[in-house]
Amino acid sequence: MKKFKVTPENPKGILVDLTAEEEAQRTQDSADTIVAEEAQAAVKAQKATDKTNGNQKLLDLGLTQAEVDAITGQ
């Protein structure tokens, strides 16, 4: 398959055939990027859930939302 290959030997990015190893590496790099992005999204979602749960627990203890906001810095 022909793809752009920009290297010091091919600085203009002329379409060239990639070797099987280069194609495999490109595929692996794409997969690694997707996994990393999904992991970041999962961490962000967990933080949001933890924040909501913590807020609710403070409210359940009898604090007002204003008090919770003062404690949590919101």
C-alpha cells in the first residue's frame, strides 16, 4: 500500500511503498494512541464520578451546598 513517508531521505513526502515492518509499526502506533486516549477518557470520567459522589456524601452529612462548595473550593 502506498502512503506518505516523510523521512530525511524523502523530505517532500513523496508517496512510496512502505515495508511490511513500517506498515506494522504504523498500525501499532495508531492502536497505542487509541488505547492511550481511551485510558485518559476513563480517568476523566472516574474523576467526575468521584467528585459527584463526594459532593453527595457531604450533602448527606447535612452540609448545605454552599458549605460543600466552600470546603471543596468550587
